[in-house]
Amino acid sequence: AKSHSLTYCSNCNKLFLLTGSIITFLPKWGSQ
């Protein structure tokens, strides 16, 4: 269960970073 939890956390972190990147760059794309 612990290893599964760590994998889930890692996936969540990747998704969070991806979402953060989209939110960061989206205004730049919209202003172009």
C-alpha cells in the first residue's frame, strides 16, 4: 500500500506541475 501511495503521489506531483505550467503560460498564449 505504501509503494502504491508513493506512486500516486508522484503522479499527482507531475499532474500538478503540468497544470501549473498550463496556467502559467496560458495568459501568454492568450495575449499573443
